[in-house]
Amino acid sequence: SAVISQKPSRDICQRGTSLTIQCQVDSQVTMMFWYRQQPGQSLTLIATANQGSEATYESGFVIDKFPISRPNLTFSTLTVSNMSPEDSSIYLCSVIRGLRGYTFGSGTRLTVV
Amino acid sequence: AQSVSQHNHHVILSEAASLELGCNYSYGGTVNLFWYVQYPGQHLQLLLKYFSGDPLVKGIKGFEAEFIKSKFSFNLRKPSVQWSDTAEYFCAVNGLEGAQKLVFGQGTRLTINP
């Protein structure tokens, strides 16, 4: 499976600020996915990031709040903008590697105070 | 759009009991199916997956799941659970057309009493 390095692993942020989460994959992948797992909840897909094009956002998520960059085939960032306590969650990136299925990053645990 | 439904929100069993967790999906095309487990305070771990072939798939830690296409189901089973199986279990589906995004069910919390 692909190895995904995600950072930071955790952060505590003030409301109104922004945090950028980085995801580095050890090999080239076409699509990268960003998920959010709110406390006690399942994983919800935020967006799909293709290299060279704008990310595709799921219902309920908008680019102004969660801008995504995908500058090359091994790297992506997700920014959580103008944070509020409701944004406190674990954010994960994921890639698909054909028949090997999906690999997930270790996650970023965000607490907004 | 694809969706996944897990019927059991919280299941409580005693050790050695048999387990079956329900999962149904909605999607009009061909799918891949997954079960993930998340132990308390830990990351997601893949239990098993179905891509094609034998609809009965075996995974790690003695788990298995059966894909019943006519019922759009992919239920997870284990004949005899252990206290260490206490965890959150997630069913997930990806459609093979388009972006192949993985969509998760809402999860089932499994508590095993010793």
C-alpha cells in the first residue's frame, strides 16, 4: 500500500484562524481524497482532489471554507479557514491504489478553541 | 449518488457470541466494498474488501463478509467474538465509475463484555 505522510498530527487553534494540513504520498496517484471525522462520527468525504484541476466538493462543503491545493501527483493540502469550534475534528487524506484499495493518512486532530 | 446504511448503531455482545453487522448500499453500478475497524484512539484499519469473484470474503482477525448483490448488502460476520473486538466498525463503498470516491456508513459501535 502507499505510504501517506500527513502533518501536523494535531493542533489546537484559535477560532477565526486557518490551518493548512499537508499530505505527502510516496508514489504518484491520480486522485486524493480528504475526509473529516467529527467526534464520535463516521468519515465524511469533503472533496476529491485531482492534479491540475479544481477539487470536487461534496454537498455541504465549499471551497471558501476548505480550499484544496494539488500541485503535483504526490502532494495535496487542505486548509480549514476561519475556524470555529464546530470544525474540531480529525481530518484525513486518502488515496486509492487500484486493487490494493484505499490507504489513509494517520490523520490531523484539530481542536478549535 | 452512492450511500451506505449500517443498521446497527450500537451492538453489545458477550464474549464467544456470534456477530453479524448489517450493511446495505445504494448505487446503480459496479461497486467495491470494504469493512474498516477503528479501535479506541486508533486509526482506521482495513478488515476486508470485496472487488470481484467469490462473494464470501475473509479478512483479518477471523472476520468475513458476504456480498449479496440482489440485496445490495455486505454484512460482516464473526463466529465467536473476543473482548478485543470492541471497536467501531465502518462499512464503505466505492462506485467504479467516475471519481471512485469511498463513501462510509455511519458506523456501528461494538462492545464486547468479558
